[in-house]
Amino acid sequence: MYRYDAFDAAFVRQRTEQFRDQVARRLSGELTEEEFKPLRLMNGLYLQLHAYMLRVAIPYGTLDSRQLRKLAHIARTYDKGYGHFTTRQNIQFNWPALVDVPSILEELAEVEMHAIQTSGNCIRNVTADHYAGAVAGEVEDPRIWAEIIRQWSSLHPEFSFLPRKFKIAVTGTTHDRAAVKLHDIGLVLTRDAAGAVGFQVLVGGGQGRTPMVAKTLRDFLPKERLLSYLEAILRTYNLLGRRDNKYKARIKILVHEVGIEEVRRLVEAEWEAIGRETSLDLPEAERARIAAHFAPPDLTPRPAEPPALVEALATHRPFRHWLRSNVKPHRTPGYAVVDVSLKPIGGAPGDMTDAQMEALADLADRHSLGEIRVSHAQNLVLPHVAREDLPALHRGLAAAGLATGNNRLVSDIIACPGLDYCALANARSIPIAQRISERFADLDRQADIGPLEIKISGCINACGHHHVGHIGLLGVDRKGEEAYQITLGGRADENAAIGRIVGPAFDADGAVAAVETIVETYLEERLGPDESFLAAVERLGLAPFKARLYPDKRAA
């Protein structure tokens, strides 16, 4: 993983010192909350429903054990003993005192972490495939390019005050685990007919109140020209993006209103002008320097079915569940990529205690070269685990309450903080997620249902990505009461699609029951266990689900 050089360290230290002064001025009354707001947002500090919330950047979702231990220390010392991992591969602390935030930032800087640009109208934390560098089929490790973009975009003078927040994601394989089609810019590493490496460039994706799937801006961009092309896109957006209405300020609205052909023409013209003015692209020597930080580990192939694993499979049912759902093939024979569930039955999705963080840091040192990833599904990943170590790892995870074998199953629910924390929310998300997971607690039943992604947002801002849930729940205000609108058929992979609204919203009890009705309808209607929920919805349409959910109304 990337390590700070002297410039990085000085940059973060200076920013922390600057923010300490700004906090002191706010606490003394020299700055009003309105004056302080843009300053705190550029340092990842929000004012939520009950307290401040600090969002810490985890660039492209990669952590080491030292950093995870520091996050545990911060949770224990400055918060209420836990942190919340997000769909943007960040971590949030929900209860820091304002006076303590500069000290938290100082402690983060000790382990090469910060909260810069995790909020505000700027280029946010750049995300990537959480299996990057560990799975087969990559053109290149996308984290190399995410790090290059991070360095280019941090406090970029032209792009620190954009019309609206801006999000970029990078993937290195044809199977998209980074949701690139739901980003302002999505980048897919690919090869042209001659074998040269470059990017397919997507633009204009996003969720919120106007969900849109990104469109292709360029089929192939030589990788060495990436930064100048990104600069051209951002300049075009900065010039033409709407600033009169925040609901129409994202680049997806510009693409929708102007059209992808016109946006392409404008970007290409700007790119040509940049090429005439100066060279913004990264020298190959600097790209190679950054790439060296992401060199694959030197792993010696090992047995795929070692005796300890075979014995555990034969004798330990929870291990079988976990191996089936949470363990994925590694690029090196005899190794595995392990998803660590932060979704225990009845738990708050994405939450992790300080003790669990420390336990996982120890397990990462023992079994995964000290490396941890944060996934878009609010889980963690150990990317380099020898298969012979899997039984011992499972025992360690179980002792820490981290061994739930439910990856991509019905209880592996994404949920935003909702009305329990967020001042923007219309409804609670966490209790609904907890109740649904309890309704489907039986792992045998979950396995029979198969892959099924439920995503819950407490408001239209879609922080829980409900638009692209196989089953999506959106919290709405129905005459002062919390209610939940349900969508079906969304997905965030290479075939990204926005879910379709089934019908009128349900109250909290009705929403939980509705999810079970949808699942039971699928089980009755599927062609067999090999037909996934998504495939069945695409084949059947909404009609059979509507008929069961609204029996008093004719299914449309």
C-alpha cells in the first residue's frame, strides 16, 4: 500500500494545524457556525442530528493493521467505542466532541490518515474494487490509479469548490465491484486491440433524488493521458454545472440536459486545449514510483485443500456456511480472499467496536500480511489468506463476533445511519435492517434464497444505495409518519440498473413483512435454485410481486 513521503506528511500536518486554529476560533465565538461550516466540511466534519460526525478517508479502501488499531484507539478514547464503515470505503465516528477533533486528526496523521475532502463540494475519497491486487483477471491494480487521482485532486485549486460533490471510482476487471456506473466519473481499466492499457471513461452516474446510470464518454483513453482528460472533464463541469439549484448541480444533470454527445464534444475540445497549453499528465517515472507501492505480495503457491480445511468442512457447520459465502478465490493457488462480515444478525450494519478492530488487526497480522480492505457493502476484507489458515482464522473471527457467513445474502444489508443520526433523514434505516436480518436469521434459509442484496436509505439522498438494491427500501415521510417505499431489480455491477418502484409505501412493520413476502414470492416463482433473485425479477417483471404485496389491488 502507498506510504506517505515527506511532502504528504507535511501536507497533512499543516492542514491539521490549520484546522486546530479554526476550531479554536469557533469555540471562542470568533467564528459563527455558518462561517465555520465550509471549513469543517473540507475537513470531514459534519453536524448531525445529535452531535458532530467525523468522516475519515480510507483511500480506495486499503488499511493496514497499524491504522486499524489507531481507529480502535480513537473510537475508545474520543467516541463511544465504535466506528461506522460506509459505502464509500470510509469510516465515520458519530460522537466526537468538537474540542477533540484536532487531536483526533493529529493522531490520524501519525498513521498516515486524514479526513480531508471526505465532504464538501470537491472530489471525494476515490474508491476502487475492494479485491484489487488479490483476484485474477485484472488488467492492472486499480488502486495505483486511485492513488494517482488522490494526489492530483487533493486541494486542487480549480476543483475545491465545484457546483456539487464529485465522486470517482476505478475498477480493473470486467466484473465491476466498484459501482463505477453509479459515479460522477467511472474508470474501467481495459486493453485496446493492440494490447495497450487504457481506460473506458464513464460519466454522469449517481443516485440521490435523480438516479442515473453513467454513460460512456470514451471507449478507450490511453492510461498515460488520464490526468489531463480528468482535468478536461472537471473544467467542463466546473464551467457549466448548475450552481443555482443544488438538486440539479451534479454532473449527471449536465449530461442529461446537454446530452452525452455534446458533453463529449466539449470535453474533447477542452482536452485538446490543455494539450496545447501544458502537460498535465504524469511522467512515467512517477507512475512507476507509485505503482511500486502496490506490487503484489510474494506468495508461494500452497495446497488448495489442506487437511485442516477438509476436516473443518466435514465437522463444523458454521465454518461450511462461512466458507461458502465469505471466502473467494485468490490469484495465487492455495490462497483466498476473505470477506469479514460487519452484519451480525440483529446488528447495526457497518458498525465495529474498538475491541473488534483490535482483534481483526491481530488476525490480519497473523493471516493476511497485515492488510485489510473496506468494501462498498460496509464489510471488511482480508485479501491474502492461505487456505490452510482458514479454520484458525474462522475461530478468531468467531471469538470477535465477526464470523457471520452471510456475504451477499439476505442479511448482508447495506443501511445508512438514517433518522437515528442524520438530520436529513425521513425515517430510520438501522432498526429496519436489524429486523429484516432477524427475520432471516437461519443461514440455511439464506443459502437457499441465494444472492440477494437489500439496501436501505433513510431519505432520498440515497446514502444506503437503495436505488441499486436487488430490494431497495427508501424512507419517506407520510403525513408525519415514517414509511418505506420498495423498489426491485436494482444492481450496481457492470450491468447497473435502477430499481423499479413496486407500489405505495409501507409502515415499518409492513416493510419488514413486505420483504419476506417478496422473498417468498421469488422462491415460489423461480425456475429452480439456479435462478437468482435478479434473474427471476427480470423474467417475471413486477406483476407477481405486486399481486402478493397489494392483494386488494389488481397487479399492474
